[in-house]
Amino acid sequence: MEFTKGHGTGNDFVILPDPDGTLDLTPGLVAALCDRRRGLGGDGVLRVVRAAKHPEGVALAGEAEWFMDYWNSDGSFAEMCGNGARVFVRYLLDRSLAAVPSSSSSSSASSAGTLPIATRAGLVRARVEGADVAVEMRRPRLYDTATATLGGLTLPGAAVDVGNPHLVCALPAALELTALDLTRAPEVDASTFPAGVNVEFTTPGEPVADTDAHVLMRVYERGSAETLSCGTGACAVGAVALRDAGLDTGTVAVDVPGGRLTVTVTADSCWLSGPAVLVATGTLTPSALHP
């Protein structure tokens, strides 16, 4: 089985080329691939499959050639992964499986110079910004309030929909972000988040030039535990930061343990930008993984 390993600000993925959708990918195999001691290690698996060849992508095949079949490291599905989408695009471009069209060849102003990708959360568009890759996703929707309990600490937070669910919790000023123990999942209200939720913890950062806000973030991702970065989580955090600043749109620098992401919320969408890196490629022996 061929594979490539890549990451976006430390959020790392095993990438499996499967253009015709013939790979028998199972939850057990995914979990084995993501095992950091007995497998390749990763926060998730990105299967690269043509939209027309995947039952969940076929409806978008007329708009996008490729479907991002994303799996969490525990073998569960996720609707969307912002960093995964950026790494997915980097892989397509690196392997010459796709190209970002020129602005003049695009059919509309909104899609000028962008590459469409099909996902479980719908169509996303990508553009290359030098060494970075940016993806346009749905505008985050703040829709409720809830709490997360971590140890003896209960924090209020904002529930945010970015195609997948998030709970953004600001820490009290006296509590350091690095002091949080995220070795176990925060407790949340299952009635508010019946499909689980990604929980982001935040503190304010120093001002950053050309941004409207700067936030430091750690995240516990459902299906993957704590990760060094979460793209959709950064979008959720950015939307909350703008709301708290009294802004409806704007740009937010979001620092995660793996680096910096830039979130730009517009009137109708959200752009996530940052590095997307491919670090290795090779072959593996599935039978040796003991899924």
C-alpha cells in the first residue's frame, strides 16, 4: 500500500492514494495506521479518491474531481478537517493530480484562482499563497452556549458549527493555557453535542500586525485526543474572537502548539491559511499492522 505523510502546523495525516475507490479501508485499519508506535502515526487518514468513485462524494462530482475521505485516528469519520483539507490540496498539487486554475480561466469571480475539493461538509475551495495553502470553508455559526469540565474546572463556552461541532472556552486570566491537562477528554453535555464535539481552550495573545485579534489555542479533538493543531477549531476560535471584539468580519491570528494559522471571516465564508507540508512517502505492509 502506498502512503504519504504530511502535516499542517503539526496536525499530521497519513495520505492514501485511492483514485478509483478500491481500497478496503476499515476503522481497524485506520486506527492501526495512526498508531504512533506500531503504525505510521497520525491524527487521521486522508484517502484521496475521485468524487465520482465515492458514495459520499458523487453528488459533488460535477463541481470537484477529488473527494477528501477523512477519518479520525480512532477509525471514526469526521465531517470536515481544515488542516487536512490544506494538506490534501498540497498532495494533489505535488502529485500533479490537480492544478489551481488561473483567475482568467475560472467560471466566476467567486471561484477565481481556486481549486474545488469535495468533503463530507460540502464543497471547499483552495488557493496557494506562496508556501501556504488556504481553504475557504463555510462561515462559522455560533448557535448556543455550553460548558466543558476538565478535572475540577468547569468553563462556559460558545458552541460553533464549522461543518463539524466545536465548543470554544476562554480560560480565566489567572490560568495558563499550558497548565491544562488534556490527557483525557473534557466532559460536555451529550444532549447539546450528540455526535461529540471538538473543545478549544483559548487565551488572548499580544497584538499582531494586520490582524483584528490574536488568540492562543489548545484543542481536544473528538476521535483523536489533543492535537498540535485543528483548522476548523481555529476558524471557530477566530469567529468567537471577532464576536467578542464587536466585529462581524475580520482576520485573526490563531497560535496553536504546532504554529500559526490565519483565519479570515468574510460576510459569507471563512478562509483558513497556513503551512501544509509533505514529509515522507513510501509503501507499507497492511498485514503487519494487526488492525
